[in-house]
Amino acid sequence: MSVKPSRRGFVVGAAALLPAHVFAQEAPAARNTAPPPGAAVGKPMTVISDPPRIWGPDAPPQMFPDPDILVVDPAFNRLRMGQSNIHRLATGFQWCEGPAWSGEGQYVVFSDVKGDVQYRYIWETGEVTAFRRPSYNSNGNTFDFQGRQISCQHYLRRLVRWEHDGSLTVIADHFQGKHLNTPNDVACHRDGSIWFTDPPFGGSLSEGHPDEPGTGNNTARLDTPYFGETGLGLPRPGQEDGAGNMTMELPANTYRWDPSGRLDLVFTPDKLGTPNGIAFSPDYKIVYTMGSGKIYASDVDGAKVSNTRLLTDCMVDGIRCGPDGMRVDRGGNLWLGSTSILGYSGVTIWSAAGKLLGRIRLPETCANLCFAGPKRDYLFMAAAQSIYMVRVNIQGAAPG
């Protein structure tokens, strides 16, 4: 796999205020942004750009505002920067996921789930370097209020925390004596608790290891979990030792880990469907969860939630912009990765009331995102095979 960082410079606003890595990013091509003949007035085009946008080191500069940053509601004008373009930072990955910003380290960590590597995007230089290999098919990442990295490991089917001294703490791998499935996404509450989702997505050949034949995602008995295992020792049927469970023993739940070590059940799939992304409102009184392609909001009271309601079904122009990961800004708006068709893949932005404010179109599906940079005012987007970034006019609400 070849990671190809950008090499050509560009200018966004006052050049003297930008970090050094900005001058090593890729610039997209200029284009005619007039709507095609017959297009409905006020309706965004359904292709990524016209003519097609060029991504790469030899692309010419792009005019402002970026035509792939779409204002749906006037309130979005407060959140976007008119003098900012989307830039592809690197490409050549298998499936990018789980970006998180380290304020102390000044880097973004992100996962190539299928490539089994964690990478870092170094803020000062714009370099992309391998960070942890293997990553045990890590997916979601975040940083807690003490600056420690927390990761969801699909292969080992557990949630872990990396301590400042380089050691590792297993946060959770069991619930009520049964193995977890494959923790997927994670968010930290300011009370010290850690909330995470546990769908079965990592029980597959490409994102972890298959379930025992006849169970979980492997009911057809076509896959064997033992081929290509890393030497940690996957448990054979009837064994409890070894690295990572082999069968799906629990529903696809959402959990809250308490600083005391207790693991509490928050949501079951019969309530919200199969869970995925998770995030908190700026005041930590609301938890946002993704379930079966929809976004729900629930009031938080300690370890309990109540008043769960549908925020949005993520339908835009009759197209499902299937959400994956998400972050919340300081204004309480939700920024969701969109895994949809070309023209609707990228990012959708919603108010706390569930109103669509704007969209960012990418030429790939976008699984997850985070706010990055020393001021947390850059949106870092982990798309299918590439990573992208654009500066915005709002800051992220939470660490990581």
C-alpha cells in the first residue's frame, strides 16, 4: 500500500497564519460552477463537480468559495469559511476510519481498519506516518480529558486505553461474563466515563477475524478465523483463553464504562437498531447515537438515558446519506460522515434540532471525521481510501 502525501502548496486566507503543513497539501482544479442546462434553480448538482475536480499534486488552484461545500440553510454560513478549500492530504489506504486529534501531540491519529494499521497525520509537517502496526484492526479512536488515546480493536474485540508511559489498559472486553462483539466507536464524557458502541462489524475477514463457523456473521460456515492470525492465539471451541472471542455472544449494544470499572448497558438494538457512531452535546447533557442509518438524541443523567427521540433519518433530496461516525461543534451542530452515492457522499451538517444546514461533497464515502488543529477549527475527514481536510469557522466541542 502506497501512501501518497500532497506536495503542492496553496493559500487559504492570510498565509502567515497557517501551519507549515498547509503548504504541502493538494489543490483541486478550477472549474465552471454554473448549473448544467435544465437544472432546477437552488438544487445542488448530483455529481461531485462539473467539470470533474482534479485531486493531486499537479492540480491548479481552486477558486473561492469551494463549490463542493454546499449551503443548504443560511445558518451554515456561520460555520463555513468562504476562503477555504477541501484538500486531499493522502490516499492509497484500504478503509480509513476513527480520526482523533491529539492536542498535546499535535497530530491526528486515524485507522486503516482493513489495512490493520494506525496512522498519524503530523500537523507541523503534513507527513503521514505509520503509528501502530498491527493495530489489531482498530476502528474508532478518541482522546480522553487527560490526553490518553482510547481505541476500539476489532481483532481483539475490546476497548483499550494507551497510557502516557506507553503501557496499555484494557477498558472492556466482557459484559456480564460474555465477550464483547467488536467495539466500533467511542466518546468520553466529562464525568470520566467512556461510552462506546459494540456492533458485530469486525467479525469478518477484512476487519478482524470471522466468528466461529456456524455463529455470528459466519453462519454459512465459509470462513475460518485461524488463517492469518497474528500469533496471539485465538481460542479454539470450548476454550476461554486466547486473544479475542470467537463467537457473537451479545446483542449489538451500547455501553457506558464507569471510572469505577463497572460496565453499564445503555442501549440495546431493539431500541435503536445496530449502533455505530456516538458523540455528546457540548454540555454533555445529550448523547447522540447512530442506529441503522438514523441519528437519535437521548438525555443523559449519570449512567442513565431518557427521552430518546429521532433527530434525523439522514435523508437528503430523497437520497439516504448513511451516517457512520460523527462529531459535534461548540454550537451544538452535528457533523456526520456520509456513506452514500457520488454527489451525496462526504459530510452532512445538522443543527441540534435536526435541520440540515449544509453538505461537503467528497469523491468517496466518508466514514468518520474529527475537528483538528491547535484551535480545533479544521475538519479532518477519513474517507474510504483517502484523508481530506478543510478549515471551518467553528471549533470542535470535545477533546479528540
